[in-house]
Amino acid sequence: MFSPLFLLILIPLAGVAAIIFRVPPRRSAIFSVVLPALLLGGLASFNHFGANFIFAQTVPWLEMQGLGRIVFRIGLDGVSFPLALLTAIVSVSAVLVVPPQIEREREHYAFLLVIVAGLYGTFISTDLFFMFVFHELALIPTFLAIGIWGQGTQHKRVQTACHVAVYLLLGSLVLLAGILGLIYAMPYGARTTDWIEIQSYLSRHPIPVGVQKAVFPLLYLGFGILVGIFPFHTWAPKAYATAPASVAMLHAGVLKKFGLYGLLRVAMPFFPEGAAYWEPWLVVLIAGNLLVLGWVTLAQDNLGDTIGYSSVMHMGYLFLGLLAFTPVALTGVVLLMVGHGLSVSGLLVMNGVLLDRTGTNRYALLGGIGKTIPFLGAFFVLMAMASIGLPGLGNFPGEILIFMGSWEKHPWLVVAALFGVLISTIYMLRAVRSIFMGEAGSSAPRLNELYLVEKGSLVLLASALLVLGFAPRLLSHGAAEALASWIGKGM
């Protein structure tokens, strides 16, 4: 039986092939992201993604003595489906906002589609090897896109691309070492890279405590660096401020969730004793994300850096929920991954619009744009309020569940997180005031009306945030079922 989930990967890659064979690139890209989104929506309409993996299929790939079996196994459950849905929404939005006169158009759209294929592959794979491979597949075009189409001088673009590449490749190497440590921690005959089989085995034969203490920090730092954990975060703000909007949306909105997904699926449940041993250090790192990066965000003087540092700061809420590892907190993590991906993507759309139209995103040079383009001002306020965690918008359900689920174990970290909400409110309101209120700055008069596709992109993201904010059960119910099945097995 052919699983329809294969099409989520194959359609974007077919779009790349169409672009290579001279089919109009924008049309190819739009079809190649809209069709998987419609397919995923259709599958969700007739199926419930909960504790069991739906549309699962296994293709044997490699088996070697000493290493075990590597299989290409795919499937969606209540945790992976929300991230696949996030990929669908953000990928459509990202393709729509590509400027109409972009240089090297074919390459740009081809890179975007490779990233999208890698994202789908990452979240539908249940094998650690293929999760890792698909993540790296999505990373490579990201580095290239920053260097080719990024903001600023060529020297700055190349420097930023190299900075990002060094950090993320370092994180990937540390992660790979952790994955190998996990595999070789199991007996010879039980070794595999399929984390469903690993989960089944470890529920009966936990990894020795000494091994957990040694391997867990490799997995946590490997996944954490890819997310932007403090103090290994400096790559992220530079990447998002320099990358073209479409690429920044896919990376900040979706690809960065791979690290959190890996912590949720692998590091925290498979190494509980290791996590407990290293917990005091994890608390320090999480406090750094919540407080230190919050204060750093307050010091930024332009929208791009504000969004970049804010995004890394908000990862602290997700790290907090993972550290608590309670059903309520973990359900909140799943919801907030989706909410954050939607809101940060919307903010990056508007940062790209400002840079494209005015050539700047510095607060001192802008102002009064709310009078010139009220549509942009209204949607910026909505995205900013979602980022803060305003009730009724997509980030709020996840944040409140994380706070409630973490209070018993880490009350002081929850207090720090609540203080982080206050900091977020300050810097987001400052951005609203500086860009959209008051008198027009020196660059504001050059801003003209948004294109229809840019409006469509923002409406799509805002609609998803409102649906998630008012009806979080659409995703939380299935996620809670999947999480309960893991915890019920002693994980």
C-alpha cells in the first residue's frame, strides 16, 4: 500500500524538477506547496490523528551488523500532525511573499521547495536517521539563500551565512554523536534507529543511569543548539535579520521546531534519569533564554533584530514545558510550537515588506505607517499581540498550559517566564509605537500598498492564529492522546 504521506515530500521535489525543466517558477512553487497543504487538510478531515500513527508505512533501507536496522518509516500521530500542518500553512505563506522581481528567481523558488520537502520529511519520519537527513536537507538551502538573497552587503551576507553554518553544523555533529550514543547504549540485537521500536524496547529495558548521564547532554545540546538555546543562540537573530523573508519564515517558523520535536520525542523520554541529573544546569540555560535574552531584545533598535531575539527568547517557554515533562505542559509545548511558528512568520512577513519598500527597518527612520497602510498596521498589531500571548490568539493556549503544567515542579522558572511575558509586552508595544504610530519618519513616505499576495499571506497566518486561539482542542486533543500513550508506557 502506498502511503499518501509520501506525496508530501514528492510534490515539492517534483516542483523543483519542473523549475529545472523551465516551467514558470512561481507557478510551479505555488502548486507545489498548495497541493500538499490541501492533501494534508483532506487527510485530517477524514481521520483522527491521536495516539496511533496514521498512514504508517515502512520501507527497509539498510541493515548492518553492529548498527542494526535503518528503515524509512513514516506516519503521523497527534504530535507530528500539528507540525506537518504548520509546515503546510507557513510554506504557502512563504511562497506568496517572494518579491515579484527577485534575482535568480528559479534558484530561489527551487531552494524554497527543497526546504519544504525537508520539513515534511522531518516531521513524518519515525526513524532518527531519516529525521536527521531530512533536517540537513532543509538546512543546506538556508545557508545558500542567506548568502545569495540576504539583506545588506555581500560581505555581511556571506559572513552571516558562515556564522549560521558553523553553529548549526556544530549542533548537528553534537546531535549525531548523541544519536550514536543512544543506538550503542542498546544491546547488539536490539539496535535500530527507529524511535518507535526504541521506545518499545526502552519501556521494558531502560538505559543504565551512567549511560543516560553521559548521552543525554549530547542530545540536549545538539537539539538545543538547533533551536537557539542560551548561550548558543547568537546565530539565530543574525540569520533571521539577514535572510530573505520567505527563508526566514520557513526556518524560524518551522525548521527550528525540529530541535524541540527531537527533545520531545527522544531526549527527554528516553533519558529520564539523565535529564534529572542535569536538571540544575538546564534550569540555568532556560533562565538565560527567558531573562537574559529578554533584556537583550529590549536593547534592539530595529524590527529584524527584535524579532530574531524575541523568537529565541520565546524558546525558553518551550524548554520550560519540556523540562517539566507533565502531560499538561507537553500538550502546551505542541500548541505553542504551532502558535509561535505562525506568529513569528507573520512578523517576518512584515519585516520583509518594510525592508523591500523602504530599505530600512530601524525604528528611528520609520513611523506613522499605520496611517499610510492601515491594513499593515492592523495585522502587525495582531501578530505582536499573538507573540505576547494575548488570549484569543494562537500562542495563548500553549503558554498557559506550559505555565500550569510546570508550576508544581518549577515555580520560580514559571515566575521568570511570566516576567518574560512582561518584557515581551514592552518591546512589542515599542515596535508598534515606533513603526505605526506618531509622525512619519524619513523612510515611511516611500512605503506603498501591499501586493494582493502579501495580504493573502498575512490573512492566512492570522486566520490560523485565530482558529488555534479560539479552538485549541482541534490540535490539543490528539496531542494529549499521543502524549498520554507515551507516559502510560512509563516514559
